[in-house]
Amino acid sequence: MTYNNQNTKSNLQKNQPLTAQSVLQMFESQYTEQLNDRKANAIVRFCRERRDGFYYEELESLCKMLKYAINDLQQGIPEMAQSISKICEVASLPFKKTKASDELKYVPILPEFLNCFKPLLYNTYNETNEIYNQEITQTLRYYAINFLKSFSCENIDEIMQKEKNFENKKMQGYEKSPLTQLMNDGTKNLRALLESELVEDIIFTMQYYQKNYEYLLPLLDLISSCILFRDLAQKFSNFGILKDIIYVIFDCEDFRSYIVKICFEIIWNAIEAVGISCIKLFAAEDIINSLKKIFENIMKHGYKLEDKQLRNEILILINYLMSDEKALYYFNSKTELPNQNETNPTFIDILLVYATVDEITFYNKLTINNNMRAFYGTTTEDLEFKKLIWSGLLTAIQSGNSQIIETIQDSAFILSLLLYIDPLANSYAVNRWSPPQLREIQLHCLDILRNVIIYMKEDFTDKNGFYCLTKFLTNTTDHERREKCLKVFNNASLFEEHFKMKITDEGLMDNLIEFLQQDSDNPLDIKESCFSIISNLCIGCNKNKKLFRQKGGVDMIVVALKDPQLGISPRYALYAVSILDCLWNAILGNRKSEAVFLDSEGLFVLLEFLEVCQDMHKKMGLSCLSALIENPKSIPYFCDWFSGKTMINATQLLIKIYEKEDQRFGLKYQDGIITSKDRPLNPLTAPWRDIDKEKEDEIKQQAIDMFDSDEEPKQRKKQTMHMNSKGFQKLKDALEAGSADQESEVGTEAYLVRQIKEKVDQYDLRAIVFSILYRTGFDKNQLLSNEKQKIEVIQMYPHFKIGEIWTEIKYELDQQGIKPISDDQHWMVTAIEEFQEQILNCINTQSLIAREHRKQQDDQLNKFYETIRNNKVTK
């Protein structure tokens, strides 16, 4: 120890470079532990020599050094304050490496190093938050905050610069942006902060200095950097940091201050990283009221570009909050003014005023004058604000709150939206926008109206909404605006009958039929929407069915069904569904429309469609055919039809569909004869099949265990362990995530097609085939012998179905040990015996047909040979 003391003294005296170890010896040696000024000077000198930054390899020593210094200061040694501040200053610089492996080896120590600063921060739960006295504590706390700010910001600026250049340098294929990588993985410093115990202390320190901007600014910069890392943002959000941030905004007197700007930046980054759930804490009365004051203040006094941008950011936050039911209650609550009998307008009232101010002022005025000026300009920010505030009010309407809906109905909100749609409107509020801006506004208006009309249909009708939409649809030639307008009508067409009549009274049916007849002018999406709207308008409305027939709609559907791409091309999948839906609702069930359909060879066209269409369309096509066959006039058309491609008749076409369904349900035939006597329709769904399968699997496993060698099971076990390893699990998770992302990017159309296919697979088309042939007659067309065998099964379909149900009931009762009463037992047994007898009769008939067919073949063969022999004799 004496040697170490002398060595330390010689290092200090000769001005040789200090090492961290030699500084620590000053604290740990019994000869120098009382020399407080020397220890403090040693740290200061060490920090000066490391003015360009500490080395990673010195982290462990720095932890000890900082702990010793803070402990001595707490013991009443003020000289250590300068030492601590110097450590904070140098530690704010990036750490340096002496070897390439230093980061890998020493970065895990960073959380421990950060925890050493914990005593310098404020914590509500500490008995005392002063290290020495208030002045030194405040000074050191400031240094610690600035260190943490610099530490968290390291490499952030470089990543942001890379993000700016990312789109230009982006390579083909999927590649994560630098900002996305930062959000997912963070930086080494942010990961160290996550693993440290400082998050709660940082929040308490920010709360303590909420009104002291000297400390608050670096704290906000620190939090702003931390929020960019998702895991760290989640940790901050769990401690309720955003609620403290919003209170900081409220305490700011100047909404143009840097503090307000960075606070909103923190909120947006938190929402992006964690999700909208992180702002649920804002659903409080005091927060909503304070937000209303800020919004009113900036609307009245904000005129700069930055003010407008902040205004829009506040409105985005308001829109998020209105999606929360609890927060929405405070948006519509009124507060009494002090010493007055009046009440303050609600937040919803204020939003409605600013959403309709220009539209009300210039509703019937073409120009402005000195007495009237527009509240908003025509800048990009003003356009964005208009769209945001309308979307926010839509969110409030979609909550279904009756008071809010009534408030909005009493306002000019609907009229303001219709003003942009009505082609006859001549208002300065509309005309001042440039054509691209007006197009954007109109598209947004149509999106809003498409949803608003569901909740406010009476109010929409009273304000001539259908008239404005019909005129707009007539005058616009833009496909996107036309499609958006049709979507509004699509929702409206599902209303009650008197609403449907009002829609058609405005002349919509003429427009829809005109669009459908213009093959080259309108894409499939618009035609699909037209057929869907017509279908909805005709549901339960005979007057619209009549109108559709009078306008030539029946012939139009026949022409649409003749399209060679229909039912074949994937692009036409939903289009075919809309045509069949329109056929079902607009024609079928109306005898006059059905007569026109039959006279236009509609049944022939429908059968041709069924012959070539995909499986997802067969169910709808067969249902339409079944409904049409209920009309007695259709049966001769059914019997006269022959395929132009295969020359099969209608009955043979239905038999082919039935056979395909048999294959789907696993039914097998031998020489055209049923092989499954217990389940002639659904052999794969027998309830006892599961038990048989379990026994079969058990027997197979016993055989494998008996014949396998000792080494093979070990290898299989090793393979299983490999499949269950962490590495394989990560790969599996990545693949699942990738497939989920791919599915999410497929689009709405592919999703709907998949849903329709899943629904169709749940139906048994054989029941519809039976219902059609039952009405037309099973022997109306000529059939081959194998088709006659199939007809024997088809005409017994309902009996076989009932028999299978009784068999299942008996099996379940036996399994559960339930004995029915004697009458029920007799009824059930009798029904099952009849079912078995019907199967045997069907088999006998099929066998007889098979024998007759073989006899005919033998007779024909003998006749052929006899002809050959006679020819030889003649020669």
C-alpha cells in the first residue's frame, strides 16, 4: 500500500497522464482517502486529459469513480461537485474505442454507468432530493440532464440524414428505412437507457421542472430522442409521460414557443411507435377543456405558416381523442360561465363553427367585398385543415351519440358538404379553390357523406342531398369522383322503400343504366357499383323493378352475362357477383321481368354461364336458375337448351355439377353404384369416423415404435428439438409475419373473393341441383346410362339427407347413454330402416341400369362382329 501511495504521488507530481485506476487508488488507499481536495483534483485532471471523450474500457472505473464522488459529496465534501460536473461534461461526448471489440465487450456496462446518475435526478419517492445543498444539487442536476440529453441524441442526427436520402437510394425489393430500423432496434445508447432504472426518475424530474424552461428544454430533447425507440417509448408511455407533456403545452403562454413544438413532436412519435392507445390518458375533463382553449386561441390569433401547421397538428390530436367514447363525452359537455346565467359553447359547437364558417358566409355570394372576408385562405395548410375538421366531426357522428348527431343536424355541416357537390352552386367558398384543390375537396366530401348518410338519412334527404348527388354524378366525367359518388348511393340504396323511391325519382336509374351501356368509358369498378346499387334499390320495391324493366335493364343483364370473360377471368370475379345479385333482386320474383328475361334467351345465357364459371359463382348461378325454374314458362326453355361447346343438355350440365360436389364430399362410386351404404351423401363427416381415425393412428404409432431402431427415435427427437429451438422459432415467426404482411397488402378485392369462396364452400350445391330437377322433371332430357345411375341418387337426395340425420341422432344418443321414450325410439328406428331400404333400392336400380348397359354393349359388339362375318361370306 505504501508503494501504491508513492506511485500515485509521483504520477501526480510529474504531470504524467493519469489512468482511471490511479484515480481510483486515491479513493481506495487508506493513506489518501482523507485528502479530499487531491481526490477531487485528480478527477478533474483526469477529465481534462479525456476532454475528447472517455474510452469504453474505462467504463467500470468510471462507475466506481462517480459513485465515490457522489458518496463523498453526500457526506459533506463540496469539492466533489466540480468533479461530478466534469464527468458529466466529458461523458456527454461519444465514447472511444481502442480495439474493435471494445463495444461488444463494454457496451453492456452502459446501463450500470447510467444508474450512477440516479441520485442526481429528482424522484418523488426519495426522502430527500438534495445531495449537499440546494444550489449544488440544482447545478449537478442540470449537468446530469444535459449529459443524458447528449447521450440519448448520439447518432440520431446521422440516422435522420440517412432517412432523407433513403428514398433516392432505395434498392429494389423490401428494405427497411433507417428511421424504421431506429424505431425497431434503437441505438446502443437508447437500448442502454431502456435497461437502466432512469426512466421513472427522468419523468419525475420533468414534472418537478415543468415551469423551469432552463431544465425543461434539455429534458424534452432527451424524451424526444427516447420516444424514437419503440420499446423505450412504450416504457415512457406506461409511466404516463404523455399526460405530463400535454400539461407542459397547457402551461405555455406562447403557442409559438419551441417547447410547444417539441411537445407535439413527442406526442406524434409516441403515437407512431406505440399506437393511439397511448393517448387514452387525455380523456379527462381538464385536458379537453384546456385543449379547447388552446384551439380557440390559435384559431383567433394564429396567422403565420407555423401557426397553421400547429393548428392542424392540434386538430389531428382532437380527432384521435374524439374516437374515444369517454373523451367524446367531454367534447359535448357544457360548462356554466362564472357569475352568468349563460353556458360556454361545447367543443363540438366550436368545431362546427370553424368547419362551416366560410360556407355559411358565402353560401349564395359569388365574390368578396370589404365587409366580408374569407376566414381561411387557399394554402395547402388550409385545405388540410378543412379535411381534418370534417373528418373529426365524422368521427363524432360515427360514435352514434344521439346528442352529438342532433347538434350536427341543427348546424350547417351537411349543407356545407353539399355546397361543394352541387354543380349548380355558385359560391365564392367553392369557386376560389383551384381545380386540383376542388377535386381533392370533393373526393373528401363524398367520403364523408358516404358515412354520414347512414346516421343522418332524414336530414340528408330534407336538404336535397340526393338531388345534389345525382346532378354531380351526371356532370362529372372523372372516374374517381364518379366512383366515390356511387359509393354514397350504394349505402343510401340500402335504406327503406320510401328513400329508394326518392333516389330513383331524381333520375339515378337513368344514369346507372347509361354507365353500364358505355363499355369503353367506365371501368369494371364503376359497373360493379352500378349493378350493386340497382340490386339494392330493387330489394322489396316493385316500383323500382318495374322502372328497371321499362328502362331496358333486363336486356342489359342478358348482355352482361354473355361477356366471355365473365366467370373466367379473376378480374371479373366481383363483377360477376354483382350481376348475379342484380339478376336475383331486380328480375327474379317479378313475373313480367322474368318473361322479358326468358324471351331475351336469358335462361340459355345463364346455363352457358354455369357451364364455364368458377366454383365461387356456381352457388349464386344455381340459385338464380332455381328461382327462375319456379316460373312454369321457363321449363320448355330448360328442356330445349344444348351447349354450344359440348352439346350436352341442361340436365346433363346439372349432373356434372352434382358429380363435382360428390367428389368434394368424398363420395365414391363403383361401376356407377354407391359404395357407402351408411352415408350415401357425406361419408367423410360420419361421427364415428373420428374414433376410427384415432384408433388407426394409435395402431400406426405402435407399429412404428415396435420396428424402429434405437437410433432412429433419437434422430427424430433431435430433429424435434431442432424444430423447437429458439432459432427455428424466430424463423417461423418471421415467416408468419411476412405472410401476414403479404396478405394485408393484397387489397380489398382479393379479400372479398377469398371470403366469398369460403362461404360458398360451406354450402352443398347438390340440394339446389335436386330442387331444379324436381321442378323440371328428372326424365325431361335424354341421358346416358351412367347419368341415369346418378339421377337415381339425385332424386333421392332429401330422403338420404334425412336418413343421415337420423343415423347421427341415434349414434349420439347411444354414445351419451340416453334412451328415448318408446314412441320416439320406434319412430327413429323406423325412419332409419326406411332410409336403409331406400339405399338398397337405389343400389338395385343402379345395378340394373349397369347390367342393361353391359347387355346393350354386348349386343352392339355381337352385331358388329356379325356384320363383319356376313361381309366376309358375301365376298
